[in-house]
Amino acid sequence: MDEFDLIARYFAPLAARADDIVLGIGDDAALLRTPPGATLAVAVDTLVAGVHVPHDCAPAALGYRVAAVNLSDLAAMGARPRFATLALTLETAAAAWLEAFAAGLASALAPAGVALVGGDTTRGPLCVTLQLLGWAPEVPLRRDGARVGDHVLVSGTLGDARAALDLLGQAAADADQAWLLERYYRPTPRLALGQALAGLAHAAIDVSDGLVADLGHVARASGVAIDVELERLPLSPALRRHAGDGAARCAAAGGDDYELAFTVAAADRGRVIEQAAALGVTVTDVGRVVAGAGVRCRDADGRDQAAELAGYRHF
């Protein structure tokens, strides 16, 4: 099939008819209508086979994951996602692969209210790039607003995806391994939580490179230091059983969690925890913002382990 047949068969169904889409898939560019006074939030992520996912990653899982990691970026800004564009590089245009990939992509985009409005396809080693566009709140979440005295909280559990890296390419042997692999391939973007935090949290980031590394970005952008208590990090029962004494290190340095880490004033801590619970999300207080620079991650004996928990490096 040629490029236009491929788009019409597998990706045009992910488009939508809506008042804010003047012209979608099928022309040289999409034409989108923006609300008066709106601020556009834009995020883009690339997944390369053999780098970000295994070469044999199931196409449905790849489709879901590339959408979820982008949605997580917009969640970290408190934004509402609306449109997506897709650049897809394939070695071959196999019908079964494309059908499963498109279904996985739709399973993440549709519940978030996102319409696919354009993209590109070409031949080459497997690579997927998705761009998301959405509307930022009046007071968007950013990395540079953390204040001395803030509490540092994280959503969900951390470290599951890191533990799953040791299991990629093999079938799950038990329920714990199945849970860990699910957390790697199908992370949950915290969109509702991010939107609830807008105007309330002082700073936020999604945990993609590892908690210590990502909090380092917040500390650097905000001109502060962050103290994290290793023993406070939220760990799933599956991770505790699978990783044992190494579970906390997975949580601190592993990455690929796509949970939100954020800072709030002490006076707002209880309110934030209650609001998150109302959304069905558990948040955990893991540290404080203090004067200084960098991140310190203290173990039960008070020793700083941050240097050993640097997280993922892109280059």
C-alpha cells in the first residue's frame, strides 16, 4: 500500500470532526482554531526501537506508550491535550502491525480527548515521534517555581518500570512480573492530577529520567536545593518482592515512571493530598525544598546517596 492508503486506513479514523479543527488529516498542514487568549502547550517525544523500547516491542504497546509519555509531559504543565501529529518511520508497512499500533495509539489518545490532525510516514529503522498540542491553564505548572519550605510530593509508585527493564523480551513468570511490565509499557498519564495542581503547586515535573535526576531539573531551574528521604519513596508490593533491598534505588534512579513530582507550600499539603485522593491518585510526601543547590537523597542512616542515583542520560 502507498502512504495515502496507509494514512486513510489506519490513522484517519483517529481524527475527529470538531469546531476547533478547521482542516485535519489529508492536506499539507492542519488548520486549528484556538480559543481567544489561549496559551498553547506543545510537547514532543520520540521512541526509537532498540533505544527506548525493545526491537520486538508489541505494536499496540508502542502506540500506547508513545502517546502516554507525551500526555505525561502535558500533565506536568497542568495542560489539557487536544491535538496530535505523528511521524512514523517503518521498515515495512505490514497491515497487522499497523492495525495494532493504531489501536494502541487510539487507546491512549481517545480517553484524553486528543484528535490526530496530521503527520508523516517514511521507510527506515523503526522510530515513532508524536507531538501533542493542548491548552495551558492560566497559571501553568513549571519547573522553576519551587520555594524554600515547600514539601515535595510524588504520585503513584516509583521504580516499577526500572525493574521491568530486566524482564523485557520475556514472558511474565508471575503476577508481580506482569505488573512491572504493565507499568513499563502502559504508564498512566496523570492528566487530571496535573490540572488540579495548576495554580496550587509551585513547581512540577514528570518522572521520566528518574526521581533524583528530574528533581535536579526542578532544583536547578528554581535556584534551590531539594532533600529527599529514600525510605519515604512509594513502592509497589510487586517491586518490593521483585527487587528486595534494591527497590528504593529503583524508585530513586530508575525513570520511565511518568508519575508527577511537585512541590507545594506546607499550608497546602493536606489539601493537595485530599484532592489527589478524590481523583483516585495516591500522593506521597518524600522531602522538602531547602536553600542551596542540587538534590540530596538520604538513606535511613542519613547518608546522601544522590551521586549514585543520577538517573538516565540521553547522551
